[in-house]
Amino acid sequence: MRHLIFSIFLLFGMQTIASPVNEMLDRIDPGASKKFKIELQKSDRDFFELDQEGDRVVVRGNTYVNIAVGVNWYLKYHAGIHLSWNGMKAKLPDVLPPVTHRERHETDLKKRYDLNYCTYSYSMAFGDWERWEREIDWMALHGINMPLSIVGMEAVWKNVLTHLGYTPEEIGRFIAGPAFLAWWHMNNLEGWGGPATEEWYAQQVKLQQRILNRMKQWGIDPVFPGYAGMLPNDAREKLGVNVADPGKWCGFRRPAFLQPTDPSFERIAGLYYAEMEKLFGKACYYSIDPFHEGGNTAGVDLAAAGEAIMKAMKKNNPQAVWVIQAWQANPRPAMIDGLKAGDLMVLDLSSENRPMWGDPDSPWYREKGYGKHDWLYCMLLNFGGNVGMYGRMDRVIEGYYLARNHPNGQTMVGVGITPEGIENNPVMYELLFELPWRAEKFTKEEWIKGYVKARYGTDDPQLLKAWEILAATAYNCPRIQEGTTESVFCARPGEDVRSASSWGSSRMYYAPGALRPAAEAMLAVADWYRGNNNFEYDLVDIVRQTLSDRGNELLKETMEAYRKKDKTAFATRSKQFLDLILAQDELLSTRPEFMLGTWLEQAKKIAPDDENRRLNEWNARTQITTWGDRTAADDGGLRDYAHKEWNGLLKDFYYPRWEAYFRLLEKRLQGEDVADIDWYALEEPWTRQQNIYPVQATGDAVETARRIYRKVF
């Protein structure tokens, strides 16, 4: 018995003493933790410090997350090692470069937020523990200490609705499928993409519990979804409660909104929080976004709604803070003005484009910002998980320091990222998360020099030239637009293609061919960096972007030939355009990050049974193409919202669309009276296919990029 007690004590002691920083270092490079000395020190101010003790690099900080930021800073700016989504492992030198002078960074911005509801569907719908372990490491390295955390929360709702008397079949018609849960959480739709099986619910609960346990080890506070009043549309008839009809969202009927004055509001909210606590415990932060994206508030007492939502949350946890997204009309002033300071935290969701914190140049300008309430400066950057080089470096930097020195900045408590999709444009996320640790204002030109050396581990004039071009073009968008300039390859064909998605833009904001010198600079030194993971990823991405840009211009040339009824020129240009799509498809087969198979096979891999496997694949295929049914896709505008320049998708989905369209135009040039194409009828069958796409990259990235670039240009 005494031996058993000692063993338990030893195990417990090892768990409490073991540093998550050391464990992360050993995941990056086995044995790397021995090269560092980690020192956790008390401090009211967030800081990290780099120092040297013999052959070991010392990293100090007041939290494990801040120490991880210090590790990341050291790796980037002392060792020339950059970890990002395209590579979270690295080979560290046997003896680390020494820290010659003690280096300290501090910040008074203690909150660093991560993720958007949409991210969970566009990029993380099918994440398993292996993927989540890497993502939490990425979070820690970038200082994130309050990420949105919604994995498995559909199980909470299943239990709540069961208590309310709903049958499994009725619950299945309410809870969305895995690739569409984000919009169900945000009260935009119900049921689409489902129903999942009991095995799926159980699997996701276990995954979330594992995620939360790792976050707890780091001292990361998860942000859970709180109760906003959502109920199934039949709640009035089924439960006899007073609900409002928020209307429709992009062709989908929204869930009902339980009136805050209804006596059942407190009871149902209490049931929701109780079921959540049983599975996942309490949280310090709850994300609650009623009336997201234009939800109808007619007949709703907004002040009462705010009070009821806050009361229910506080009853569950008196110390909790309500986190709300600032987007379009939200947060409604009438709903939040009566709430106490400190009880609400606002995410200024798109500070680089449409800030509400008080920037007078913003189209969503609010003179007093969020008044007494705390808020975070956030970068949205990506819409739909679309692929494309894009950012507003100057705007991100200028806006941040403007906010810091603005009267409304007195209630700014941190920064955050709120992308709809991740795993692209790593440069922008590095920039955003370094802002709190840089006291002095800087320019993108100054910053990019350090980024290039960190990214590739060397000073190289050609690499710097490439990135100076990129920083002045693709990453210096001068106007407000929803994410990257969209590739016309991915657009539904037409004579005048202005975008691939309904709300995006294919109008270029830099001169055609402006990125070609950047691609050529990378190709000029490509043989020297063969095998450098970051270089090969960036090379493929830059060449991909130049091909996409060429496609934009080539399509205009093709349509001009058609309008002039020049049959020969049209035949030549249309063939060149189709060949360019296939060239892009081949190029992207050299990196798994740009391959359809990576997405589809992960969707199937995580499925606990055959039924979910089929459902997951349909979810994965539908989301990136038609998105919804015919009404939502066409009338609601959702088709191609989550389009992707991916190997496999280009060849088998986008190419056939353009081929069919050019064939149609050829017939019209011959004088035939041909009906327009029913695009949804052409697209939807692909979502039900089950053909397998490869997950292993093929070909040499450097040689393929060079050959294709030379062939096109």
C-alpha cells in the first residue's frame, strides 16, 4: 500500500513539476528541452526574457505561455528557425546560438485571443488529437491564452434537448453536420449537414476533454459558447415558450430565439450550463453572439436580452466574462450599454478593415467605441479558408498603434486573430502577435527583414528582394475587401467574372505581373534552399499566386476575343486558360497543404463508423463547393464561398466547369442557340462522389515550380 501511495505521489509530482514548455520543445525536436533552461517567475506584468547559462539558453517568463513566446522569439531571431502551420518540427543545432545580452520584452496587453466560429468549420472540422496537439503548441508559441473552444459542444445541446423532451430524430434535424457547426452555433441555420451518430458525439467529447486538459497545463483559458437564447424552430409548439423568429440567413431558416422575458429562459439557460459543466467544466469566458449577421430583432427587448444572457452566465460562474464579436450591427448598443464594466469583452473582429473601436476612417465607425467595456484589437484576414496571398501590413501596424494611443484605447486589453480559415499567409499572423511585445512603432519594411532571416535561417538578398516585393503588393492591400483577391479559376464561369464567391473580389489591387519578380528571385536561389521546408512551401505559394494572377488577365483576353467574335483567338486563349488550370493543379500536387486529398481523407479518418465516414466526406465536399442546397447556393449566394485552389479540386471540379462554358461559347460563336448552363445541376453530383484523392505530395517542388513557371511565362 505504501509503495502504491508513493507511486501515485511520484506520478502526481512529475505531472505538476513537468513543464509544458519542455514537452513542447521535445515535440519540435526530440531532446531539445535539454538545450534550454525554463524559469517561471512571478510578475504582475506579462514578460519573457532571454538569457544564457553555459551552453543552455535561459527563457524566463511569468506564465508558461509567455515563456513559449520567448522560446519562439529566440528560435526566430537568434536561431533562424521559424515554426508555422506548414511545419511545426525543426532540427535544432547541437549547440544553440548563445544569447549574448539579456533580452526582455513586456506587455500590458494580457489577453491574446484566437479563432472564429468559422475557423472550426473551414479549417478544423475534422481535426484529431494529433492535429490539435500541434495547434495548441502553435497557440502557445504565439502567446495565445484565450482561444475559442467549441469542439464537442454539440453533445451539450444533445443532452439539453433530450431533457426538454426532444427525440433523437428531432435532435438530428436541429444540430448541423461537422462542416457546418459554426453557423449552427452562431444561430444562422439548423440541421444542415447532419445528423451525426452517437459515436460521433462520444468521440468529440473525448477529444475536447483532451484539448482542455492540455490547455489547462499551459494555463490557457478556453472560451466556451454561452447560451444566447437559441432553440429549435418548433420550440413554441413543442415547449410552449415565447420565441422570436430571427428570419433567414442566406436561404436557411434560423433557429428560434427564446424571448428573454419568458420564464423559461433562466431555466433552459441553467440546464445548458449544467450539461456543459458535466462534460467540460466551467469556463472563465463565454462567447455569446445573438442576432449574428442580420438576425431580426423585431419584438425583442434588447436591454432585457443582454441582462438575461448575462444573468444566466453569471449564475453559472460569477467570475465569468461575456465575449462578443463586433461585426455588422453587433454588439447592439441597447443590449450592452446597461451591462457592468468588466463583465463584457468585445472582439473588434476586423480591426484591419472595419474597426468599430473608434477609428474615424472605418465604415463601421463608432465614435465612443465600446464605451466602458474591454475590447481586443483583432485581425480577420481570411474569409472562407480561401487560398491566396493577402494582407494589409501597413493597416495592421498603423491601426494598432493608433488604437493604443486613442482615448478609446484605454479599455483595449489585448489582441487577437479571428480568421475564418487558417493554415495560410503565416507572415500576417507572426506580425499581429508580435505587436504587443514591441513597444516602439515600426514599419513593415523594417519588420520584413527579420521575418525573412527567421523564415529561412539566413540573410539572402534574393529572398529579401522577393519579400520586399510581396510586402509592397500582395501584403499591402490598399482597400477594404473580404480576403484575398479570388482566383478566377475557382469562379463560376461567365463573361464578366468579378469574384469567385458572392462577397469577394477578383479585381487585382496591384499591377498584373507585379509578383513575377518575386517568384523569379525565389527561383534564382531555389537550388540552394532545396529541402528547406519553409522555402519550398513559400516558393510553391508564390508561383501559385503568379499563375492565378496570370489567369485573371488571360480570362479577360479570352472574353475579349469572344466579344469580338474572333474564333481563332478565342480558341487559342480558352485553351491556354484551361491548360493554366491544369498547370496550377500539377504545381499544387507538390505540397500536401494545397491538396484536396488532405482535406477529404482527414474527414474520413476521424469518422468513428462507416455512416459518419460517408457523412463527413459529403460535408467536406459540399462545404468547399455548393456549400448549401440549391436555394442557399444560388439565391443565398453561398456557392463557392469556401472555394480552394487545391490540387484535385482544380482538375476535377473547376476545370470541367470552365471547359463546359467554353464549349457553350464556341457553339454560340458558330451561331447555335444554346441554353445557359444549370451550374448547380453540374456541381452537386461531385459532392456525392467517393473517389479517392492522394494525400502524399508528388514531384519535386523546386523542379516543378521552375518548369511550370518557365512554360507559362
